[in-house]
Amino acid sequence: MASIFTKIAASELDKLPSLLSALGPSLANHRFKLALSQKFLSDTPSREDQAKLQVRAQPRPLRSTRTEPSLEVIKPVSTVGSSKSSLPDYSEIKRLMESEPSSSSSVRIPTFLLQRIKFELMNSYGMLRLEGPSDASWVAALKNGTVKDTWEIAFAEDDGSGYKEILKAISSTWR
């Protein structure tokens, strides 16, 4: 995840909305969006990380000494049970949603993109909580409406009103 984040943050930040839109609504994609959003909202790559990315040597092609074709059997990796328990508590999601980007950050994220990242964080968290273990603070926030207060803070800019409306509509399925 760190290398994906570093690459996007260092040179392809403008492609992030297209990447997020291209990912379908599968649980694996929601896990990816959640992790990527957390990474963007919790820290940014250092200048050293950006420099390492730019000077990375290109791999040399390997010469094959075999003359006959070979087949490799790839066994699927089981993820059953491993990701359901790895969801953060709602308190961490709330903190990230209400946070402002650091002024000392090496990556400047435009407001419209920051709001998109926060939307993906909340939407993916809600969808994953449907399938994962219960979190008492999440259930309470949905029942008492405090999750909507978090949206008001996260999307205080005029540009974020559309995200608030979408989350209000989607959140009815999270109960």
C-alpha cells in the first residue's frame, strides 16, 4: 500500500479520482479504498520517499536459458477471516474525517480531492461494516445521528454538499 500511495502522491494525484471511480463495489475494492484513504488522511510521503521513487533503477530483462515452455501453478491466496477483523474503530474514521491536512505536508491535496478521499473513506467503511464485526461506537453513531455531524464537519465547504447527500442516502443501508 505504501508504494501505491507514494507513487500516486508523488506524481499522479490528478489520476486518483479516475482510479477510485474505476474500482467496482466489491469488498476487496472497499478495503483498498479504505486503506488508501486512511493513508492519504493520516500521513504523506516524505521528500526522501519521493526522491527514491524518481531515481528507482529500471529492472533489467532476464535472459531465459530454457528452451521448453514451463507452466507454473499459482495457488490462490485465502483472505477469509483476515480482513474482517482489521477494520479500524469508528473513532479513528471520525478523527480522519474531521481532520484538516497539515500545512507542513509535502503533498498538497486540493479541497475537492480531499473531500473525495473523505467520501471514499466513509462509504467504504460503512460498506465493510455491513460484512464485518460490529463496532459499538459505529452502531451508536448511526442510531443517534452523530455520524451526520461528522459529515457536516468533513464537508463544510460548498463543494462537499453532494457528498453529504450521497452519504445520507447510502447510510440507510448501513443499519
